[in-house]
Amino acid sequence: QVQLVESGGGLVQPGGSLRLSCAASGRIFSPNTMVWYRQAPGKQRESVAGISSAGRVSYVDSVKGRFTISRDNPKNTVHLQMNSLKPEDTAVYYCNVEVDGALLGPWGQGTQVTVSS
């Protein structure tokens, strides 16, 4: 069983920054891809950014140039540096670990990000 704990969310003004962190523990297979997702009220959960064990990254178009994903392999942690935040980034952010297209963990509690003036 994999456990996922997200942290770092909060309330920030438009244009501000936040750094999210996610610690994964349990049976984590490698290689894998650690992925940040978000779910806004009334919307489906969407993937935002992913990073493979080898460091290959991908981003949804709406965050390219503003968000940066990174990971610490020995610690099984993944971070999401979010800059130039917009109100439309408001959501609960979750992380998970993908192996061969399958998610390893049940969803954690997520961390709320609210961008508002």
C-alpha cells in the first residue's frame, strides 16, 4: 500500500507563488512517474505535471512556464513550484505515483490552493 501526503497549499494573491510538496511511502515500484493533479470545484480531476524517475517532465499547457515539478528520488518526494498564480489555479492539489499507466496510491487528502485578491 502506498501512502501520499501533500502539503504546502494556502491562500495567495494573483501573481504570487507557492511550493507544494508530496511525500510518498510504502511499496513504491521503480521506475515510476510522480504526478501532480488538481481538482477545482465542479470540475474533474486533471493532471498538471509529471516527472519520471529519470527526470523527464511534462506539463499541462495551462501551467507551462509557470509551474516547475521536481523530485527527490531517495526520499520519494515530489515538489511543485507554482509561480505567477492565477485565480483559475484554485483547486485541491493531489499527487500520485504512476507505474505502467496505473496509479499506485489511494488519493491523499490533498492540499488546497486558493488564488484570490
